Amino acid sequence: MYFENFITFISSKKMKVTIAFIISFCIITSSSRGQVTAGFIPKNIDTTKIFLFYLHGAIVQEEGPNAVSKDFGPYEYYRILDTLKSYGYHVISEARPKGTQEEKYGDKIARQVDTLLKSGVPATHIIVVGASQGAAMTIEAAYRIKNSQIKYVILGLCSDYMIGYYLKYKKELCGNFLSIYESSDPHSSCDRLLMEQHCKSGYKEIRLNMGISHGFIYKPYKEWVSPIVQWINNK
């Protein structure tokens, strides 16, 4: 009877915490080739590494890392991370909690980037890649970081509404920007947003013609992954 009561106590008081920890760990981490992806800066920072933040689209925030769109199919979040890690980058990413706000998450990324810079990581070794809603958060981070050498990749963001929203506030964007969009996607060219920014060290835009609209961000297609890798490595 004592043993049974003890087990009941463990189950009700401790097992819940243990299970929650395991679930949380599994959600925020993914390993590939001995590397770990997490949503936080490592305790021991290797300043020779290239650090790449990947900020996913809205559907993962709403439905989790195994989200499936009725229009575009599965969002292959973990496969995207594994693909980016395969190039040797230290990838930092997380499946954001539902309801996360763009401005607050931009603050979080800005603080993490600041930690890397203060630890001695060169600004040119820091890349923030954002897809759709994640791209909006990337813009918010760039507003706050104000470093023209940080690299930012914008995937599938610039609808007329989003451009109008950002231009309304006329904030200065600093950074080295790469915009990639799909010609069949309503989220198209970022020229009006990024072309006239004076606090930037570079701007390049690539138009894809895959015919899959916003679905181009759902998988690690070579059409957008390869240009990003080439752009990062073109020092």
C-alpha cells in the first residue's frame, strides 16, 4: 500500500513536470550531423561559426511544427532546419507559441543578435532568415538592431498591405538584405520597401517562377535555399 501511494505521489507531482520537460525539449530541438537546433543562444559561443536564425511562417505558430495547409500541404519545418544545418551553419530556431506578436519577437531576436555581437561574433557571420510572418519579425528585428552588416533574408513577405504598413511609419532599416519571392504569390517584390533604404550595405532580390504561390516557403526547395547559401558565402 505504501509503494502504491508513493507511485501515485510521483505520478501526480513529478511525472507531469518530467513529461512537460521532455515534450518541451523535443519541440525546440532537432539534431542533424551532430548539431543541435534550439531557440536560444548556446552557452559557449564559437565565434568562428556562422549563426543563422530561421523564423518560420504563421501556420507553424498556429498549428505547431507539423502544420499542414489545405492549400500548400505540410510545412516541412524540421526538414528546412536540417537542410540549413547541412551547410555547416549554427541554426537557431523554435516553433513559436501561438499568439506570438511580431514586435515582441523582433525584440527577442535583436537581443540574441546583440549577445552574439558582444561575444565577438562578426556581424557578417549573423544571418536572420524569415518566411512570411517570420519575415515580418525579421524586419522588426532589423529596425531594432540597426547594424548595416547583419544579413537578412526575406521570403514571401511584401504584399501591398505589408509594404504600406511599413512605409507608413518610415522607420530606417539597416542591414544587408536578400529578398526572394515567387511570381505566382501575392506577396511579391520588396523593392518599394528596401530599395531606398540608406542604412544598408547591400540589397538583392530574386524572383522565382515555380508556380506554387506561397507554398514555396513550405519546403526547403533548392530554388530558394541555394541562392541563400551562395549569397551568405559570397563574402
